[in-house]
Amino acid sequence: MDYEFPLGLAALAGIIPLTIVYLLKPRPKQIILPSLMFVQRISQNVLASRRKITKKITDPLFFLQLLALILLSIAIAGPLLDSISGNSEKVVVIIDSSASMSVPDRINTSRSMAIESLGEENTVIAAESIPVVLAKAVDADNAKELIRNMEARSTSADVPKSILTVVNDEENQNAKIVVISDFENWAGRAPETYIKIANAKNMQLEFRQVGKPAVNYAIVNGYLKDRNDGTYEYTCTVKNFGNESVKLDVQLESKSGLFSPQKVNNSMSLDGFGAQQIKFFSIPQGTSTVEILNKDAVPCDNIAYISIPEITPKKMLILTDLDPAASKSPLITALSLMPDIDVDVQYKLPDDLEKYDVVVIDCEYEPLSSSTVRKIVAYAKSGKDLIVIGNGCLYNSSEMHGLYPVLPVDIISIKEDDSHTIETSGSGKHIFEEISFDEVYMSKYLVAVSRENTSVLAELEGVGPVVCAWNIKNGTTSYVGLSDTVENEAWNNFPTIPTYPVFWVKLLKYMWGIDDISETNVNTGRYQAFDQSTRIKTPTETISSKFVYYDECGIYNLNQKTVAANLYDSAESNTFTEKRLNLAGENAEIQKEDLQTRSPDKLRKYLIYALLLLLVIENVIMFRRKII
Amino acid sequence: MAGAKHMIDTSFLTQLDRYALPLRNRVMAVHSGSHISTKKGSGLDLVDHRKYNPGDSLKKIDWNLYARTEKLYIRRFEEDKNLNMVILLDASSSMLFPDNSPNKFEYASTIALGVSYIVMRYNDQYMISTFADDVDYTKARKGREEFLRTIDNLSSISVNGKTKLADCADSIYSRIKSKSMVLIISDFLDNLDSIRHAVHRLSGHELVLVHLYDETEISLPETVDGTVKFIDSETNEEFNMSVGPEFKKEYAAEYEKHMAELDKIAYDFKIPYFSININNRPIDAVLTIIGER
């Protein structure tokens, strides 16, 4: 018999001193009795063998204590007994469906192993970045069919999480859990821990390893950097997960509805287990791929998909009191620099206002006429985008007050004070992450209060919002309380800081619903839910669902958005590792043995009950003898 | 216990003044006394005559009858004889139980003296002999002075050895010349065959068995529990036993069985048998024995 803690049996050594104590100690009470003849007569009725023992030790307390000691030592040692029958009726098969399992021999072997393990009632779980329950409590035939159709996905796998999910499910009590994986990417505790957890919950856990080392090349750690000129810089690392040098051909291909396709080819030599970082500048809007053309074990990590949102050219009207011919305000300069925007700076409102996608009002001294204000308000209310700059004119001029109904803030007053700093808030923290608001000094500003249902993106500490937006129909009206007045009458130094143009790029992208690049370039294994059922075009099929689980590398089209999903997981791509969980050889036998002889706790429980009973009996005896 | 002074209660003796010892059978004794004898001899009441045989005392010839009949006849009278009381007192080690006073020997001595006192008051003879492995004979005594000496002897007597009733009966049988009243006071913790033999041997006399016991001998106290080393008070033999309620029941049953056997022996020989708890008052025991209770 095996024990959880064999050293616990050392407590049995206590039998020796116990016996010696009882043998040496003159424990029997001496009673001088004239009628010993009757005692002798009684003793003749006792079996001869028992008489022999009792001549040495006769006290039942000794036998009770001896038994208690034996039970105690066995309880400490914890005998591992089969608490689950050999052929479990309930079987939960967890199959690693990560990218590394797409090495041809691995998934086939796992399918065979899984089918071999099936019992009467089977649950099949694909261990991806989240556990995906493919079937619950199905018979062996259904489970077989399901397993035969299983494919490796392009995600990383969290096998420990899947195990814990199964173990924590009360319905799986007394089940046999079979985990089949290549154990390339194990981000959990030692497997023995999970065996113990499973055993504690009366389940049997068995690990089965598949796969041999296979050479693989992969694109890992890819990321995009906004160049703020409408293009992005793409950086990634190409790695050789093999022990031999290799020459790899890498190709960049860009496709866009706005530009003609581009193709760039590159070659690189990598040593065994070598890696090289590559950069592609000016990745245009649209989708692009970076591909290793060499064949290898895992195909999904050979292509990096890039999705840069395509921004259609927009027409912008800037209504200002400055003579456009005379000088350009920092605002006009910043907005004019933006790609894909046609900026029209006007002193008076043009007749064909509807052709503009966005209107910016930047009047410092001269207010707009009342009729212009009415038209602008009507324009905003029609669902067009409007940006109003918080200059003095906005507060001082009664005509300009006509804009207030469409503004996301109520203007209260003008204040001169230099003790306030700008802080981003809400989603502004993310949008204006790169903007150096800490360098901005405000000397004069409009005191404003945000209205209901507005998004305050930045605020003047202790005063009120300075960047605030709200939606009117399909359009967005933004209030920017950062005057761009320069020189002696400047209200602040914001227009002079280098990130001022970036602020406007970020704000306009926010207003136009252009997501951050990280939203359109995701890693596989991500789960995203929607408020309503959405039509989703995955790399292989088109579905309607309230959620999307990115389990394939490629381009996803959803919500008029194009999302690129990539593996980018060097642990998953490394199919040549020798440092997998060591479940082979001698350890495998130990594992197997461990798996068959489990819980010490069941027997231990009964041993402790018996021990307590003995203690009670012993106490009763001692009480009767008036020892206690 | 040898050499130790035994505590013998004599305070109750005067209460026995108004009691006499009745005898079922006619006594046969060489001393004359107030009890009716089975013998004819030198008493005052004429019983009958018989023919003179040569060698008969001339004093006994009835000369008046010779004058009338011219034949020699001898006069025979009813002879008055004294009671001869033999008390056999068990002085084996087992009689020293229990440890506290009075133990069985002290109690036995007390009631032996009580009986002897009654005998002494009627100027009868009594003899108290102790026995264990062997019999310690004393000569037959008579009178108040002798009685005091008897008390002194009993209080200093050595109590030890093993009860061997059969051997003792064989030994004393030849010593009792006339038919006597024999009182055996003992705990009778001896082989039943030995007891039966002794009773058989002495059954020619007016035999009375007085069995003494202490309550704790029958019902072992509660403190006697667990592993107990029993030591025989007579042989010093040791015996380890695990004592529990079951054992105590068995033990008590064995003891009672022994007492029942004693009773049966007495019944078989048609002799009185008294089983007396030493916690009873000695006077009550004495009165029970002499048939007043």
C-alpha cells in the first residue's frame, strides 16, 4: 500500500516504548485475597492462548492505546486508496486545442487518445485560451464523432484553467478527467497540484502527453506605432524555433480600398533558435500581411495580419474671426496638417454648409451673427459634427450664446487664474494618453459645467470640463475650452506644445469613431461581447452572434470594422522545446500510479473517527478506575 | 501477623449470662456435670440393677436386695456428666482478611470466647484449638481463671499457614475422648473434599459448622479494576487478571457456589451450618449459634 506521507508510519515506533512501559511499570494493583481459588477457577475458563498473553500484559488500556497508536500513525501516513473505480463511467476529456497542437502528429494522436479514454458519459472540452465545452454528458458515439472533427485552433491554451473549471464543477464528481496536451505552454502550478485538487474532490485526473519536437518559424511580438500621418510603423520579431540555421523569406503585402496593393519581399538568415526584429514603415490604411514564406510545423504563426482603419477624406469648415489670409492660428495649422482632411477656413458661413463633415468655430473677438449661429445649431442638430473653441467671445457675445443649446457644457464665467492644471478623465485618459497636458499652463479660461449625458475627456482641476463631447443624433458636438489665442493675449500655452496637433488628431478620431489601433489588431484567444447580435465574418465563415471569440489567425469583419487577429505567442509557437512538462519515462509511471491510487482523506477520516472512539472508551475505563 | 496482638472484643460476654447451651444429644464425658449423660454411673438417681460379676466394686452391691433374694445385685445409677465443648478455630492466613479490624480471626476468636463463656458459666469443659497446617492443641479448661488465660492465649496466637481441614480433623479425632460438641469456626476456604472428609470424620460428635466471611470477599470493591495482581493470603501465590464487571460477576458466582456446597455438606450430615458475615455483631453470631436467634 502507498501512503501520502510514508514517514508518518514512523509513529509506529511508539509501540516499543508503550510496550516497555506496560511491561516494566508495575501497573497491576496488588490485592491480597484469601479466595484466590475462585479467581483461578475463573481463569481456567479463559482460552489458554489468551492466558499466555495476559500473563505478560493484561491491561485492556494497553491494547486500546496500542490500537490508537497504530490508527494514528496510519492516519498520519494517509494510505492512498482507489477511491474511484478503474473504469469510470463519467469521463471528462480536456483536449489541448492550442496552436502548437496543429503540428500534424499531435492533434491526430490526441484524437486517438481521447477516443480511447471515453466512458459511458462523456464531456469534451477544448482547452483554448478559455475552456470551450464542446459536449456535455454525451454517450461515447457522439463524443467520438465530435472528437474526430476537432481541429487545433490558433490560440494559446490555458490547460490549468480548463482543469480547474472541470474540477470545480460539482457535476463532475467521481469523474475521470483525462487531459491530453503537448504541454508546450503550461502556465499553472505543477500538475501534481491539480491531481491533488481533483482527488480532494473525488475525481481522478490523468495527464497524457502528445507530440515530438517540430521545427517552426514564427512571427511574434508584432505591434503598430501611429506615425500620425495616416500610416503606421509595424515592428515584429521573426524567430526560428529549430536548432538549425535557416534562411527565411518574408513578404509584406498591403491591400486597401484607397491605395493600390503593395508587396515588399525580404530575406533573413537565422541561426538555430535565432531571432530577428524587422520593421515596416508606412504601413498604409487597410489590411496588410507579413508572411514567412517557408513551410513549417505551425502555419498560423507564419502570417501576421495587420488592420489599419481606413479613413475616408473629410471636409472641415473652420469658422474664425481671424483673417485667413493674414495669419494662421495654431488650430488651423494643426488641423490643416492632418491627412485625409480637406480644411476650409472661412470668415463667414458659406451657403453650402451641408457639404462639410465637421464645422469648427474658433471666434476670439468677433462673434458670429445670430443667423449664422442658428444655422450652425441647426447643422449640429441635424447630426453633423461640431467643435466649438472656448474663447472669450463665446461668453461675452450674446449672439454666441445661441450656440449654448448644442454645447455639452454650460458656460458660467471667464476667470483669470494660473493655479489649475489639466487632467484627462473618463475615456479621455486613454484617448489623450500621449498628450502632455502636464506642460500646459492656463492663465485664463471659461468656467463651464458639463451637462447630463456628456463625456468629459479632460477637465481643469477644480474648475470644470475643458474638453467635453456629446452626441446629437449621429453627430458629435465637442467643446474645447482651450483657446488657441497666441502672443500677448494668450490664455494658455497649449498651442505651443509639440503634442498640440496630436490632440486634434486624437479628438477627431474619437469623434469619428475611429478606434485605437489596438482595437483592430488583437491577439487570438480574446473574447468580445456585443450589445446585440452582430454579423461577423471570420477568416473561415460568416456568422451572426452576440460575441466573437478570436480563435483563428486572420481578418475578422464585424460592425463595419476590420479586425486582424494574430497568435503572437512565442511559448505557443515554440514546438521545438525540450522543457515541456516532464510526464514521460519514470515520471509517467509515478504519475500513472499516483492517478490510480488517490485520496488518503477518505480512509483518514474513518481512522480518525475510530481513534476518537478509542479515546472515549479509554477515558471511560480510566474514569471507572478512578484514575481520572 | 505472627506475634501481633489480636483485638478480641469481650465487652459483650456479660450479656450472655442468661443463656445456656442446649445439647441435642446426650453427652459422653469423663467429667461429671449438669448435663444428662448417656452413661450410667455414680449419680443419685437409681436406674436399675444387674447381677454381680466378680470384680465389681463391693460398694455397689445392694445388700437389702441380697437379704430379700439372697442373690448379689449391683445398683446402677443415672450418671450426671459435664458438657465437653471443643472449638476448632481456623488460624490460617486467610483468616487475617480483611486488613482492617476485626478480621476474620479476631471475629472467630470473639465468638469462640462467647460460646466458651456460656460453657464456662455452667462449669462445663471447653477446649479451643486452633488449626491451620496442623492443630495447636490446648488442654480442656474449666472455670473463670482458665477462661481469662484462654482470652490471653487467643489474643497472642500466631495466625499463618494454609487451611488443611481434613488433616486437622484426622489429627484431632483421636484426641476427643468423649462425645463432645465440636464447633468448627472457619472461612472454609479449603478444598470441598477436604471439608467433607473433616465433617465426616467428626460427625460422631455434635458438630456445628460456623462459616465466616467478609462482604468484600464476595463482592470485589469498585476500585479493584483493570489489571490486578491477586496474591493468595495463604500461599502467596500470585495471579494476574484483567478485572472487569464480568469477572466480578463470575467471581461472586464462584464464591456463592462454594457456600452452597458447604450448606449441602452440612445438610448431608444433618449438622447445623451457620454462615456469618463478620460485620454482624458478635453477640448476634453467638446467639445464632446457640440457637437463641
